[in-house]
Amino acid sequence: MNKNKIYNILFCGIGGQGVLKASEICGIAAIKDGFNAKKSEIHGMSQRGGSVESHLRFGKEIYSPIIPEGDVDYLVPFYKDEHDRMAFLLKKEGVDLLNWLEKAENEIKDKYLINTYMLGALSRYLPISEESWLYAIENVFNKFIDKNKEIFLIARS
């Protein structure tokens, strides 16, 4: 993996799914590993169930948090309808994690842990150390930390 590359990640879902928390964890993990990171949120959180998306960019130097159209490297959906709405932003050689969402929905009993599972799946593709991911999970979640780490590591392996 190239530490000089800019990584563009789009998290998308609906209010109440932890989209913003997942983006925050990824950003903290990237910063802990020495990257510059910027994040932006676009959401309808005033209405539970409204569209939520978070752009996260990290690399050696980042100047804008918004990912240009067609430059998304990793599309991380938490809800299929939002995936379908945002898929046009994914670059041709980008990674679509929709198959991981379908796997998570079938394997994870506690639906509150799907976002953590998706972070574990995403972590397979990024040059961020496992230690930094676990640090970020510990510092963002205020309860069920051990369960979140367990689910993250299941998807990461």
C-alpha cells in the first residue's frame, strides 16, 4: 500500500446506523498512523432514517474533505438504498463493499454492530495498522467496546 496515495472513502446509510461514528473511527485510526485526514458530513439527522453520508479523505496531505465526483476509492454502505443512490461516485477501479454489507446482515445478530463489521471489512484494504483501528474503537465507543473490537476483528480476518 502506498503511504503517499490519497484514499477517498464514502460512508453512506441512514440516520441511526452509525455512519458518522464509523467515519470518525476511520479518521482517528488514519491520524494515529501518521496520515493527514479530513472528513465531511452530509446528513438529514434531524429526521431519524434520513440520508447520511460522510466523506473521509486521508493521505500525506489533504486540503479538502469533499471527494470529487467519480473519485471514491471505497464505497462503504450501511443501507442498500443509499448504496444505490451513491454508487455513481465510485471510480471504475474503486472498491464497493456492498457484498460485505450483505454478509454482515446475514451473520451479525445485533444490527447495532453492522457498522463495526463494515469497518473491519474496510480495514482489509487500507494501510492502517490494526493497533490504530483498535485504538480508535476504544476512543470513540463509550460502551460495548470489547464486543465492537471482537466484531471488527472477525470482519478484518
